[in-house]
Amino acid sequence: MLDNFNPALFAAALIPLLFSITVHEMAHAWMANRCGDATAKMLGRITFNPAKHIDPIGTLLVPLLLWIGSNGTFTFGWARPVPVNYRNFKSLQRDIGLVALAGPVSNVVMALSWAFYLHFLVILANHNIIDLFYQTNAGMVLRSDGIIGGIIMMCYFGIIINLSMAIFNMIPIPPLDGSKVLMSRLPPHLADKYASLERFGFIIIIALSYTSILSLVIVPIIRFFSGLLLRFTFL
């Protein structure tokens, strides 16, 4: 398994992963501050510095193990959660939804940004999609190498990783962001009952992942939107 480990390719995936996690958590902190809770701001979480957001296991170890275990076709991770004091919010239900939504929205913006950079590089290199990538059973593989090839691959991973984070986090299973967005739209008595599922949230997510139900739902969505962005990129 380690024989196929490519450090350069892993770095090309790790850099956009770090950016996606950092910006996602910073967006939560920034929106919480805008909504009246300065807890995260006082703890220095409104920053692009990854060190303020990194979880050693979720941001470094798990992505490395997933990358090695999937033979360089997939990686994922998470950061330290942003502390939020709901009592400081100006409008409790509305602000819970806004703070939760800020993370996935930031990932969509990041995916669009990576697509723009990739579009610019394609124009600069006077290439098209046939020149740059070819399809294998493991996914899209870059033909180019060197510095430009590495940057192009980084942009490609940036699109996929950020779309994956946005879509995964919008699943309405507590404690994912999508559940908080949904709770903000429910009547208070239903929101409280729904929030009580959070203690079982990770068990539900693991069970859905183990049975492949989760991937059957979100992978086609990720492929659809990444396909749209890549088609734009190579126009």
C-alpha cells in the first residue's frame, strides 16, 4: 500500500484540505461574531492561520490514513469545532441557522475560487481537458507533471474537497451544519426534539457510511456539481 504513496500528490490534496477546513471554521466564527457572540473572536478563531483550527487527528492523521488506504483517490478531515454561546445571539433561531450555513457556503465559494484558478491555468497553458487528464478506474489522473501539473492537480482537489465538505455538512443529521439550518426553521418544540438526536448523530453517520447509503446519496451530487465546475473550467 505504501509503495503507491505519492508525497507530492498527497501535498497537492492536503493544501486545499487545510484551506477548506480553515475557511469553513473561520466562517462559522465570523458569522457568530456578526450575530452577537464574540466567543470565537476572543479565542482567535477568526483567522486564516490553520494552527488555530487544526485538530491533530482530524486534520493531519485521518487525511493521511484515508489517502494511503484509498491509494491516493480520497481524503477527508475535520478541525476543532468553533465555540459558540447561543445566549449572545440577537435572534436565536435565525442566528443558529446563519452560523451553521456560513461554513458550507464558504466551501462553495472556495470551490468556485479553485475552479477560477484552474480555468486561468488552462487558458495560460493553452490546454483542454483531454490534454490534462485521463480517466482510470481510480478516477481522473493528471497527464502533466512538474510545478504547473502540481498546481493544476491542487486546483482539481480544491474543487472536489470543498464541494464534498459543503454537501456532506449540509446533511440534516445532528451535529452537522445541515441539521442546525433545519432546526432554525422548525418550531421551538420540534427543534428541541430534533436537537436531542445529536447524542446519536455520529453513530447514525457511521452506520450510514458503513452500509454505503451515505455514499449512494452524496457521491452523485458531488459528481454532478464538480462536473459542472470542471465543464466551466475547460470552456
